[in-house]
Amino acid sequence: MAGLDEGTPLFAQVAERLAAEIADGGLAEGDRVPSTNELAAFYRINPATAAKGINLLADDGLVEKRRGVGMFVADGARQRLLAQRREHFVERYVRPLLTEATRLGIDNGELITAIKECGHEQFSDSRGGAVV
Amino acid sequence: MTSAISVAGLTRRYRDQVALDDVSLEIEAGSITGLLGRNGAGKTTLLRILAGQEFPSSGSVNVLGAPPAENEQVLRRMMFVREDQAYPDIRVGAALRAASWFYPNWDAGLADSLMADFDLRPTKAIKRLSRGMRSALGIVIGLAARAEVTLFDEPYAGLDAVARQVFYDRLLADYAERPRTILLSTHLIDEAAALFETVVVIDRGRVVLEAAADSLRGVATTVSGPVLAVDEFTAGRTVWNRRRLGAQASVVTVGQLDEASRARARSLGLDLVPLTLQQLVVHADGWPAAPEAANLEGVGA
């Protein structure tokens, strides 16, 4: 069970990992998706569980079957995944941030300053220049 | 679903002791099933009856469509690897040859590569093998037989964690190549959990849970934090186990938590830790001993 967590069904985690790889471009549109048996061997899970994970993506139209060859990343899959993530951004990242900030008594001004500073460090690390 | 193993109303008594109590069970053909439970729960008795090595006191047992006891047509198509299997005083290679004559699907190439993985030599006398190496031999024979139904009863006594991982990896790889019905009893539940498609939990001779293994992940969660917050969060939920230390409390809740509940727990400052399959089985004690318990909803209510 390589690197998977306890609390979520494994098939959902397999689907999520594949979706993340597609969103990051590691698996490009038109690329072959690892087979059920390859995923089962890699994650050390039951092949039926791995198959269920791939099927979840197929049901969403993110991957599609080519008869006799396997599953491939569908056209437009990456854009759709990125759009979904943007939709969930506030709920998943901003709201927990505000909750914790409230608990610690950090006001909006301090929070915005912290975000700016953090962004400054991150962007100057990765691009060699300040952006924010 | 096509059943490879079908058990109905199975009871096994030894004098005044009931080892299996009205067990009914269907094992889907081509699946890997985990048979879980405490020592003495009845796992070995069930496997021995499935393998035709013991007779039920009452009830019916069908393996591959027929009762297995004294039925060579069925027994040739099934494999039973026991914990601490006894062997005659022969060499490893001779044991493999004997198995190859009996099992029609025997794969000699697979046997050779498994022997190499476990560092087993064919010229070695079985009585000179360590306990772990004898277990490894049982595993080699159990997998290389490629029987349609394979029963493993705690097959790894004396094997270290590395050798057990070899077993799990080879089991999965060969199952992927040749899907077949595999029933594995184990008390090393967490390390084997991801292999299973289905799990059957036995407690005191009764089946207390039969479920898709993946559906049990996250089905129970330990919630801990300040008493008031824990109480607020768990109000109206099914709770298994409540512990308290000063102003801190820890409670096991049953039922999947959705994203909204998780967010609420975070905002209340609570820690959520999902129960592992092993911890779920530990709680089997608290489950009502009735077939309806197969449905986790309402368990412990």
C-alpha cells in the first residue's frame, strides 16, 4: 500500500493520484494511463480496487478506453481538472486559513501582509525576482 | 456474482464447545478475500472444513459447486496452505515434484522463481528448514499450484517482514496474471489489508462482518480534542468507544465523514484519525453477533 492513507477508500485515492498527474501535466492528453495491473503492483493493492479507481476517471470522461490497447488521457482532461480545482480553491485552502487565523487572533491586515511576504519569498525563490 | 465457495448454516461443535455457529457465506469466484478474526474465532476450523479435512456438525458446504469432503474432483482444483504444515521426511525438490503431479495447473517456472525469491534450495531436507523457510515452502507450493481455489491459513509463521512483503507482491502479481479465488486468513491485518477485495470477520464462531474491503476505509474515525467540542461533534452520531482524560476526550464514531463534517471538526479544533482495518476488527467484540451486523450502519447503536 505504497504511500496511500488510511481514511479514504483506496480506489478514490488511486483516482485522485491519476487526476493530479493529469492536472500537473505528468500524464499528457493522449498518453496511455498505467494499466490496472501496473497500478496494483505499484501501490500494492488489489487489482479490482485499482480498476475501480480508473473507472471513476472514465466515468468522468477524463480517460477513455481504446479497445485492446488500454486507457488514455482524454482531450481537454487537464483543463477540466484545473477548472475543478479553481472552483474548490476557496473552500479547501482559503476558508481553513481564515479559521486558523481567527483562532489565533490574526486580523485581516496581518493576514494579507503574511500572504504578501510569503508570496514574495516563494516567487523570488523560483523566478529570481519579486512579483508581489 | 458467481460463488466459488458457498456455505449455509454451517455449525461445528467439539463436545461442549461451538467452533462455528450457523455460518453462512458466499465467496465470489476470482476475488481475494481476507478471513479475519482473533485466535480461536473459528478461522482455521472454517478453512479445514472448506478443504474437506473436517466435517461439519450441520449445514452445507460447496466449493466449486460440490461438497469438498472426499471429493477428488474438487480437491484437485483447490489448494490449502496450513499454518505449520507438516511434511514427510523428504527434500524440498521432492515435495515440489509431488505437488506438481497432484495439481493440474502446476507452474514449474513460477515455482523456480519463487524458490529463488525465498532463497530456498531444492536439495535441502525439509526437516532441516527453519520455521520461516518451511512457511516459504508452503507459499511456493500454494502459489505455483495455481489452483482455482487457494486457501492460505496464516501461511507465514516465522517469516520476517521482508519475506512477507515478497509473499504479498508475488501473490498480487500472479493473481493479476491468473485471477483466481484466494482466501487468506491472517492476524497481520493492516499489512495485508490492501490485498483484499472483500473481508470476512469471524468472532466466536460467527460471521460478524462481510464487506468490500475498500468500503471499510474511513468507516470509523477517532475524534479527539476538548470534551465539549467532542460532545458537540459526536451528538447524534453512532459512537463506539468513549475515553476521557481531564478536559480531553477521545471517541470512535461510526460512519463516513463528509467534507462538511471534516471542515466542522477542524473549526472545532478536533483531531480526526481514521481507524485501520485492524482496529475495526478489534472492535468486532462490540458488534452484535447477528447476521444483520454485516450491515455496519447501526452497529454499536
